[in-house]
Amino acid sequence: MSYGEEGFNITIEEEEKILERIGKSHKQAFFLAEADGKIVGTGTYTGSNNKRMAHRGSIGLCVQRLYWGQGIGSALIEALIDFGKNTAKAKIISLGVRSDNQVAIHLYEKYGFKKIGTFEGYYEIDDKLIDVDYMNLKL
């Protein structure tokens, strides 16, 4: 959902291997939200096994717009924070969010994330440069 109509160009077999590896990890997680028999949201947690980076992880969250306001984003972010804190043993969780996505920014702020900076022109969509805000949650 995050990659637009062009998607993420990998085969089903490659995706299966990635998901299998994530399922065995204590530094990575992948959560799905389903409604009406289809996937409507995803949440990912990625941490590092490198000793100097093991104290932090990053998350990605995506919910189809049609399903906003139904608690799906909250459920996913709660699962991601819980995984980061209790399984990955993170001290800091980071994320990037489109600067114009006030709904998502409000959600992240509700859970204690604070803006730490902006990457100007991070995406180019339909010839328009889109900024991304970076946010951290200290656990």
C-alpha cells in the first residue's frame, strides 16, 4: 500500500522468504489488519542486531484511507510499540510520515512520538516533491 500502484517488485517466493525470516526474528515484526476479507493495513518493525544500534528500531504503518478512523491504526501502533519495547528491547522507536498527513501525525503524537526533523522532498509523486517528518518515541 505504501508503494503505490507500481508496488514493491518482488516475487511471491521472495516475499514468502522475507516473511519467514521476519517470523523467526526478535528484531523484526510484520502485523496485518484485515477487514471485509482483505488486508486493509500493515505495520512493520525493524531493529538491528548491531550492538551500537540494537537500542532502537523503526516502524512503518499503513492503513487504507477507507478504513481510517476505525481504530486500525491504533491497534497496529500499539502492537508495534509493544513488540519494540518487550521483544526487541528498544529504547527508541523512530518513524517517517508524510508532512501533509495530519491524521497519521495526530495518531503518532497520541502515542507520544515527537517530531525531530523534516526531510524536504523525500518523495516525488506526480511531479510534486513531498516532505517527510521524522518522529521518535523514547521508551
